[in-house]
Amino acid sequence: MGQVTARRSGGFVTRLIVATVMLVICAVPAAACPICLSGMKITMGQKLDSAYQAVLAVPLAEPGTFRIVEVIKGKVVGDTINLPSPPPRSSKPYLILRYPLSEQWESQGAIGTEYADWLRQIAVDVHGSPVEKANPLQLGPVRKNLTDAEWVERVATVAVNLESEDPLAAEIAYGEISRAPYSALRTLKGKLDARIISAWIADPQLVARRAGYTLLLGIAGSADDAAALEAIIQKAWSARNADNLSAMLAADIELRGPERVAWIERMYFDDRQRTLPEIEAALLALSVHGGANGVVPRARIVEAYLSFIKVRKPMAGFVAMELADWRAWEATADYVGIIKSKAVKDPAGQFAILSYLHRSPVTAALAGRSFADQPE
């Protein structure tokens, strides 16, 4: 029986190794999605980062010809440019960008010249970190990913124009807030007015920006804001409503601290009446704080994830990639057992767990030890 057990043990370990090798071949980089970032939408800030030339320009009499009134980014030769598809006329200049390898300019919309210096602060080519040319044919520098310090400076720069009277300025400002790391947003504490943010959240015209402003309310708010927020969360819980729930839970954690993590575990993970969207929202709220490692230590979020794995085995893959990114290898034994028991049926969940096990430095030892002594 010992030989049979060894063969079974070896077969499991072999299958696990083969599966993880396939993961190495097939895996692609993954990035966490901020609560307020809407899908794959490219923000205006990203367009400014990617462009190597940006100007403000006004239309001339000749169709498609524009006179440059402000250079925002890059070196521009001459004082006129041509657009193949000119926008409708406006009383304000247009923000017009040009990208690497493109011979054409593209209008992004109208914006007042009083925002020119502000745009330059956002679109600066080199800002404390090196830039690289995308290829030898590129005509100018393009910003690499922002550093943590640059994000702190950028959110401070754009926050002053949240819900600006100029629609394009407001869009640019919110777009940068929506894609900023939560740790950078937290540095806005003391620079925001919670009453104004609450009004934005309540404005039906701003429903698309509600998640981002809810996060900011958590950063700017008071105990009174926390109480009001918790009343809304309680109503959502009673109705099994996940609308804007992840942002509200993240804001609540920011306002109340680590004590709310245990509440989420009890009310969402342990309660079998919760819906999948609710559980996903709770996990995303914890993810935001785990990434920031701020008001709640990441170790506490890891602890909550480990609890989730135990009580929600079929969903255990939901947190695998983040645990791996955080090098939280405490889940290795649980994940080995879950793979062995085939508790996770979803292929994406299986993939995430196997990826975690591939990256874990203790997988092979645990797999062999866990199953070597199993009966026939």
C-alpha cells in the first residue's frame, strides 16, 4: 500500500507541477481594478500621458485649419495645425493631441485657456523620472507609469478642478482621480470638503462618478458621515443590493478602521444569504485597503481573505492573485487542499489558485507532505 500511496502522491504533485508550468506559458500580467475605474475606458489623463504633442488651438476660416494659442506638451513647429475631422465650432479653444507614429492631430474637446498651466502640470514630459521612446521613430518623449510620489502630486493637482465649471477640465480631473492608486487618494485628507463631496454623490447628473466620490467621502468625512454611510449600507444589506456597495464599504472602513473588517466577514462572508455581487463588492473593498496598507494593515486583510477561503471554498480563487501579489503564502496549504478536493469548479478560479501555488515557495513540500500518507 505504501507503493500505491507514493504513486498517488507523486501523481498529484506531478499534475500540479504540469498545471503550473502551463500557467507560466499562458499567464499574462494582471492589474487590480480600482473601484471607481469604469472598465477599459481610457481617461483623458492617459491620453495626455501617451501624446507627445498637445496644444490648445482655435479654428481659422479655412476648414480644418487651427491656430495654436498655447503649447501644452512637446515641441511644436509652426503656429498652425490641420485636423482631418474638425470638431464643431466653440467659443473656447480645443485641446488637440498628437500621438507617436501618427501624422494627424485629434481634438479632445473644448477647454478655456485659463486651464493651460494646469494642463501643463498634468502633461509634463519628464517629471522626476526617466522617460523612454516607444520606438526609434517616435518624435518625442512619452511618460512611463507614474511613481507613487508622482501620483501624490498629480491627485493634488487635479483635485482643485473636480466638478469644474469647464466640463473638459472636470472630466480630466475625475478621470485622474478614478485611476489613481488609493494610497495616493488618501493623501488628499484635509484638502477636501466632505459637504461638497456629499452633494456630488447625491447629484443624479453625476451618477457615473458616484463611486469615486464615495471613496473621497471616506477620506474627507467625519463620524457623522460614517453614521450616515452605515445607515445606507444597512439598507443595502437588507435589500441584498450591491449598487455602489464596494465604494461604500471601502469608505466605511476608511472612516471606522479595522473594526469594520470583522463586520464585513460576519455580514457578507459568513451569511449564506448574500448574493454573488455583494460578496464581490465586499472583497473589492477589502482589496482597496489591502493594496494601500494604510488605515487597515495589509496583514488584517490577508487574515480576512484566509477566513473567506475557509468559509467560501468554491470562491477561493477570487482572492488568490492578490494573495500572491502580496506574497501571503499562508494560504498555500488551504489551496493545495482545495485543488485536491476539486472544490473550485470555475476554470478561472482554478487558474488563479494554480497560479498562486506556482508562485508559492512552499507548494511542492506541502503537496507531497499533505498527500503522501493518505489511505488508498
